[in-house]
Amino acid sequence: YKIIGSAHNIRELNIKILQGCSAIIFSRLFKVSNQYKKGFLGKIKFNLFKLSRKENLVPLGGINLSNLTKLKMVNSNSFAVYSEIKKKPTKLFSRLF
């Protein structure tokens, strides 16, 4: 079995490592439209953070059709999308596959 965890900061990331997660979803790669959710990592900070860690980090947050091509610059072999699939699933799948 693969254990997948979710983290929003370094403290939560260290907890997920201690729990034995094989993949960790690290939240807010891009800026989101919700006014109450402030702060995001961005491509450069995520890549620098990924270089300093050996865990399998999966980016999540703010991934939509307009910044889907920016994911090619992110140093990760997977990504997680939730809200964009709920809104426009056919457009997203046609861009990915």
C-alpha cells in the first residue's frame, strides 16, 4: 500500500514523514481565487524546496487551465487537481491527454 498525506507547511510535512507517507501532497503551488486563502509557493520556491527534500512531493492548489503549462517547469512527476476537474473536466482532460 502507498500512504498519501497532505501538508501545508514544514511542520505538517515533518509529521507526515514520521507517519510514513510515501507521497505528500504539498498545498498551494499557485495563487487561488479564494480571498481567505492567502499565500502560495510558486514554481521557483517549490522547486527549491523539492531540491532540499528527498520526499515525493506532489503540488496542489491553484492549478487551472490558464497555468497548466507552467506545471512543466515544476520538478515533480505528478500533480493533484481538485476544483478544476469539478468545473470543466472535459477541457482539462483534453489538455492533459
